[in-house]
Amino acid sequence: MINNLRRFNVISTATLEQGFRNVDRRFFVPRGFEDVAHADQPLKDGNVHLSAPHIYGSALEALEIQANSSMSFLNIGSGTGYVSCIVADIMGTRSSNYGIEIHMDVVKHSKNAIDAWKHASARDSAQIHIIHGNGLEVDATCGECAMGFDRIYVGAAVERRNLNKLTALLRPGGILVGPVDDELVKVVRIGSSRDGDAEDFTQQVLSGVRFAPLLHFPKIETVIPSTVWSPSIHNYYPDSFRASCKEILLCSNSDYVQPPRQAKPEEKINLAAMLPRVLWLEIMSYTHRSCT
């Protein structure tokens, strides 16, 4: 399957090819479809559905996934979790990875598939959070969405009039790829105005496609909770964040006691050394992974 994707130039980068090879599609297909798991065709059983591998290859190429990065990824209509796992494998442990799926039975299927793949592969990858919700009802003002996402893949067709609901979740410089009506579209956010005006985005049509639509119902108010930092998940944070934490905690543990004094305008005081470690740990739990 993957050899054919490379042969026909659906996949052109070695990084993406390795991601496909590291994530066996067999773990994600509906039960009973294992014999055709590597065929380049869509598979569907009830609500459990996978697109043909060449569609995923084209979409992931357009997303410009960066290996071993601290990027954030959102999969709207995450389905079986296959795409989420490929992205997690490529981006590595320092990235963040979220999926939103409206069907509860598919949520359960995807979590089981993700766990089975992780257990079988024994590879380090990003933590993958699958949330039961409606991709058209995501609150863009709170939780992880308030900071926006670097990359978004949409796994079901969105009507063009609703596209702005999804592009509002992009960070400046972020890329969204997904089916809009009957076209696979790449959207890049180039501006950062609060209202997300049309001129803040560029659009490119990649190909014609046929996808099942994103569902409007049930209208589930969907919030992606903010990740709360703690020492137990420190290793999953970006290197820049970890380096900042290290410097702060080294200062707070220093034997040197810095006496408080009034600084002159041209001077700087290392106030970090004046706060106890326990207070810094509390402060860090309120910071976002993009802070350095």
C-alpha cells in the first residue's frame, strides 16, 4: 500500500512515508475488514469509516507535518484515530494531539485502536486525546482552542458557509486541510486579526472528493479542556517550555538568598530566586505549553 503511495507520488516525503509505515492501518479498520486493511479503498461499517489511504496521503502532505516538533494538531471528525496516530508518530512526544468525534461508538473504537497500536508498536509518541463532541460546536474562546492549533485535519465534508467556524481554530501560520463541499481544500492562516477576516486566510483547492458531511446534530457544546501542567507530564512539553522551567526551578532552589531591594531603572533583579519552589509549581500549572 505504502509503496504504491510513493510510486504514484501521493507521498513525496520520507518523513510522511515513515509515519505511514509506523502506523499499521490494520489496527483501525472495522472488525472483519482486516484482510483488506492495506487496500487503497475506503472502508465502512456502520459509523466506523476510513477514507482511502491516498486521500490521507494527499491531506497529510498538504498539512506540512513537521517531524519531532512541538506543534499542536486537531482532528475534527477524528473517526478511527488512524490519521491522529500518523501525525502523533511524526510529530513526536513534544507535540499535542486532539480529536473530536460525534459518534460515541466510534470514540470507543478509536480509543481501543489507538491503545492496541501503541502497545504493539512500543513507540514513543504524543498523547492523543479523543473527545466526544460536535466539530461544528467547538468553543473557540476557551480551553486549548483559545490558543489555536498549528495544524487541523477535517475528516468529513464541511459546508463552505461553516468553514469559518473551523478556520477560527487556527493559529497564525496554521494550516487546515479538509473537504469543503466536494473539494479537498488547504487553508493557511496568514493574519492574526481577532475577528479572523477573510483576508487573513489563503485557500487552495487540492482535488475533487466525496466525503460524508460533518453532522449538525446532536448539537453538543464542545470544549477542549486546557492541559494542566504537572511534573508527571513534564516530558510531553516542548523543549523550550522545559528549559524555562529548569531555569526557574534552579533559581528557586539556589542557596543564594537575594535580599529585596529597590532596583534602579537600569538594573534587573532575578525575582525568580525570591519565590519558593512550591509557588513556582503552582504558577506553572496555569501556563500554556506555548509559553517560554
